[in-house]
Amino acid sequence: MIIAFLATICLTACQSTTKETEDDWIYLFDGTSTDGWRAYNGETLPEQWVVVDGALTFDTEKKLESERSGGKDIIYGAEEFENFELYLEWKLPAGGNSGIFYHLQEGFSGPPEISPEYQLLDDFQWEEINNATLQEWQKTGADYAMHTPDNNVKIVKPAGEWNTSKIRFTDELVEHWLNGKKILSFVPWDEAWEAKKMAGKWKDFPDYGKFKTGYIGLQDHDSPLWFKNIKIKKL
């Protein structure tokens, strides 16, 4: 009787913990509604962003980056986030390119000049299709133009297949995850971070990475995009 009673208490406690953990997640996109999403520096969602088969989709009629006009980056504008864990699923077409922004503020010419970016790319075919060579900091999972993923553990799925990504951000440590593997980490705003910023692409962009709270954003590079199960947990 005592053993059964203790087992019941344990089961109840475990169930309560699981429910509480699940309830911590805020769905930014649940497969049905685009509520909260709008253009960067805009008031409405660009017409190319639509929900198709439960995915938030950028419909470009199959245009690729070689035909890029751009300008339709979007944000979840209902709330800003500081420390968080962000999870989403995504896929790209052959030659596709996109990115996930965070701590994004408006009023600038575009998200990349101010916002850190978790890079999304078709690592396998982008170079051939675009007749260009990529650096490691331009490939999937990179902290774009800053930190590169560990290729010993990185597994990225080819065009047309779903990948999972996670960004975990705190003042002490930032982690990028891809398909269940941690592929990079760094300390934000420390001396090494500042030195890396000033030695590379962002040296002439004084506002890059300086904001400690902001919106979550998705990048338009004029290739078709698919996102689903976009959710965030405050830390």
C-alpha cells in the first residue's frame, strides 16, 4: 500500500512537471494563424507569406536568389524577447537561403545590420546554383558572419527535407542547435565577441548585436521557404 501510494505521488508530480514545462512554450506560429506576424518596418504581413498545409510559407513562384529583389523580411511583432529558447522546423528548396533573427529592433534599413542571425541555407547546392563559393560562416547553423558550426557534429538535411533548429540565448551563453545536436556556442558581448565583431563583416555596423531584447524575425532571400512549429520559451 505504501509503495503504491508513493508511486501515485511520483506519477502525479511527474505529470504536473511535464504540463508546466509544456505550458512554458509560447507558440509564435501554430500551423493555422499568422496573428502577430508583420513585415519588418511594416504594419501588415507581405502577401507572399501564406499558410499552406500547416506551414508558414514564402511563395515566390520558385524564384531563387539569382533573381533576388528581397525586402520582405518578417517579424513576430506581438512581443519582444530577452533571454529565451526558440525552436522551429524549416525546409528550403534547392539553392534556398534564409535566416532566423533575434533581438531585432525596427527603424533600420534591414535586420542583418543590427540582428544576430542563425543562418539557414541549402549547403549542398547553393554554390553550384549561384556560381559562388561559401565561407563556413555563411552556411547552415552559423551565427552569420561571426561564429561557425562544428562540422564534426553538424547534420543538415538536403533541400526539400525538414530540419529542426534551436537557439538558446542567455547573457552567459548562446547555443545553436541543429537536428538535435549542439553545433556552436559563444558568450555574447564579452571581449572575444567584441573583437570578432570589429575584425569582420560588422566592423562598420556599430548597432550590430547591441540590443539585449527585441523581436524574432524570418529572412526573405526570394527563395521559397517553409516554417512550422515555431515556439519560444522565456528563460
